[in-house]
Amino acid sequence: MSLVLAVLLALAGPDPRLTLWRLEPGAAEAESGAAEAESSAKDQPLAVGSLLKPFLAEAWARAHPGEPSPRFRCGPESGCWFRPGHGELGLAGALTVSCNTYFLRLAEQTPLDVLAATLAAEGFQPRPQSARQALGLGGPDGILTITPSALLRAYARLAAEPWPGAEPIRREVLAGLREAALTGTAGRLGHRGFWAKTGTVPGTDPLHTTGLALAVNDAGWAILARLQPGRGAEAAQALADPIHQFRPWAQPSPPPQRATRPAVPWTDPGARVRVRLFELLNPRGCRVRNLGPGPVLCGDGYLGPGADRELRPGDSAGPGLLAVTDCGTGLERRFQGEVRRSARGIIARMSAREYVSGVIAAELPGDRTSLRLELGAAVLRFLARGPRYPDADVGDSTRSAYFTGRGPRPVWSAGRLARTEPQDSGLSDPDWNAICAAARLPGPSQWSSDNGGRPLSARAVWGGGDDDPGPRAAPASHAWSRTWSAAQLEQAFGAPVDAMAVASEDGVWVLRVRQGGQSRSFSYDQAHHLLARVLGWGALPSPADTVEPVPGGFRAAGVGLGHRVGLSLNPAP
């Protein structure tokens, strides 16, 4: 593959502090000479900080052939740039949030000669004399530097070329960089389809820092930004327009917040969580009922106690104790807060306490053990990672959490709302205070309803995040099976289904569906969404282990409830 560097000198744009370097794959050598000669003065060594972290993982892998990547704990005492600490992390998760503690430990476990040889081969100079210097933290031995051209080529190789004897480690690195571009330190990039990393280094002015961000795609196209003054996250945000300029077909993504946002603000009584209601049902209409003792605002008027009306597009209701009902299925959510029907869907606003209570009621119905505390704290940490959607913090389905509010709790059968059950009464003051205190400590931010015996990694389910599913207690306590008729599948997928099977694509669980000679792959969330509209929430309880043809349709089988990622809420016997 022929790679050509084009340094963009003072690129026309709104921010004169921004300098960009771009790497184009596949250009003819004749086209490269003038561009490189013109830009050679700018291709000078730079300190790039955390942008060298993927290559520390490469060095560690060389020194530990065949070994799985380690897990380390980053706590308040660790001295990481994120003072509260990131908690326990694997390699992919540490890259997503750019944890200094993790990579310092990784460098300390790698002989200096291996570190030096690996970094030198990628273009970093001088030879590191300590683990801290190898991490880019500087010190008496100076800071490692690299030219923009060498750095861009190093990332292009990382994306395209296997690591002999250490390919699982490279895949974890790429998983972390992919998630960093979506929800991590490079989350302000605003585009999908890229691996990305940010760095923040001292600036020429001792009172300010310089931010760097690099994005590379699977074709080997790469771009590096330096923002003076600035931080890494701001440099990633500054890359959004240039990426659109040079790659106008790049898919935009909702601009998420930093994954390291502290959990503490969600314990503030004034904090409000935005929740997408009936997310899997594609609601076309809803009604709102006032359950409180007094009138509440609704549309351009008021809604009296016990009264209800259809919520028209653009209308809002509340604040108050409300019941919101999906007109198509009759599914109801009750909660204390507000609701608005927008072009994107039905969005509720409520306190974090109200939201956490509604998740606990859905995931742990009737449970009165310490698991409520663990789940509540995990929910707050999950919220702290930033909004999942452009208009809402979370939904009420699998990608966020199963949320039923104050009830009634639905039970689905054959795609219909069969019956409801009494709902949990909510969180007491002592319970809520304990959850808030626990959320301030390191811990998990994802969970599944049941351990299932065979956990999955975040990457296996969603294509991003940590490759390590983490420890999980033993036997499968909830084996399940579902039979989907041909007629139901035709309704769910929009055409007759000829064949279905579970597969793994680049380490990610998918449901492959063949229709009319064409094959499509659906992620767990996509498959769950389509099946739930016809067969109800329980149509695909978790990522299936098998899907096989049976007379009149297909039979799916699996273990565990929920997405099988993170905190197990059902302890093993």
C-alpha cells in the first residue's frame, strides 16, 4: 500500500490555532513529491502524549507472547489524570478512557529494551530511560517525540497489519480506539467508522496545554490535529469539520460526552435524566394521564386529576405524577416528572432517583438484597459516561437499561401485553443515600439481569469497549429458547426469511438473516428491536447461542437474561 503524507498548512477554517496533517492511501508516488517537499518544514517532531499508548500495548505483547492482556485497578490513590480513578480496567477500556495508571503499569511490566525497540520502530525518539518517559509523561530524561508523518503511518499500520503472535492484543487495542471515537476521550469526533485517540501535552505557554487527536479508518486514511492551546477532547471536536470536508460520506454520530464525566452530578437533586420511552416499539402515538391530586401543564393548557389526552407532536406535559401509554400496544410507564413528544420519539424527564428506582424495579423486581445498591450505583456510573442519544441520556431498552418506572411491570406473550404485575414502591432515603455514596467509588457501569454462566464482552455485543467479559459465576441459571414462526419473522424483518444463524463478525455477535438471496447482519440491539415490535420484549432475552430452522420457522436458544455484559445481578447458587 502506497501512503502519501499531505501536511495542510494553515487550513482554511474557523480556528487559526488548528494545524492538520493528513495521510492518503493509494496515491501515486509522482503525486507525493511536491506535497512532501512543500510540507517538509512542518513535518517536525512533536510531543504527542497519550497517542503513543497503543504502541506501549504492542511492546507489552512482544514481551509477553501468547499471554492475555492484564487488568489493573485505577483508584483515587493512583495519580491518574482522572483523579477519582477509572476503577478496574482491561486494555480496551483503558484505551477508551486513556487511563494513565493502566499504561504506566503496562510499561513497568515491559523490559526497557523491548519498549525502546518497539517505540523506535514506530518512529518515537529518543530511547526511553523509564516507564514514565515511555508513557510520554516526561521527566528528567525528556519527552518522547515523533514526526506527524511517522505517527500517521504508525496508526495506518496498526489498523491494517497483524501483530505476529499477538493479534488478540491488537484487536483489543482497536476495540478500545473504536470505542474512544464513540464514547471515550475522542467522542467529540462526531463520526462513526474511525479508530481514534487523543493526547494532551504541555504547551509553549506554561499556562496552557496543547491538544492532539488522530483518527484513522480501515482504508488507511488518517488525519492528525493539533490545537494550540487546547486539550485532546477539544482537538477531536475540531476534527469533525475536516473529516466531513475530506470524507463527506463519513457517517456522523451523535456527539457523546466524555466517558470520564464524574458520577457525582447525578446525585444532585436538581439533575434530570432524559429517557426515551417505548424505544423498541417505534411509537406512533401516546396518551398521557395525570395521576396526581392537582392539575398539571399539558400542551397549551392544563390536565386535571385523573384526566387524560393524546399527546400531539410538540406537546409536553408535567411536571407531575404521570402515566404515559403507547397507543399501539397499551404499554404504560408511570413516573414523577415531565414528558414531551418530539419528532424523534417520546422523551421523559425525571430525577436521577426516579430513573434509578425504575431500573431497579425492572431488573430486580421484588428484590430487597444488597444487589439493589450495586445496581443503583452502576446505573449512576452508566449515566456518568454521557448521553447515549442526541436528544436523551438513555432509553428504556437493552442498550441503556430496562426501565419500567413506577409500573405496571409488563409481561409479554406472543407479542402482546398479556398481563401486568404490581410495581416496586421505590427507593427509601437510606437506600438512595447509600447508592449515591457507592456511585462515587470505582465500580462497574454495565450489568446484565442474569449471570447466564457464559458472559459476553462489551465488544462482542456492541462492537466497542472492552474485549474481556470479566469474571462471572458458574452455571447457567436461565437457559431459554424461543420459536419464531415464519409469519412473525416476515412481519419483523419486512420480507420472508429464508435462513437465519448466529455468527461472529470481527468478534461481534450478529444475527445473519437471508432474504431473497441477500444476506444481512443485525447486531443484538437491532435484532431485539425488530423482534420486539412483533413478539414482545422477551422475544430475544439475550444474545442467542444458536438459531436453527424448525418446521414452520426458527428456534433460538441461549442462556442468561439481559445483554450478558457487566455486573451480574443474579448470583450463582
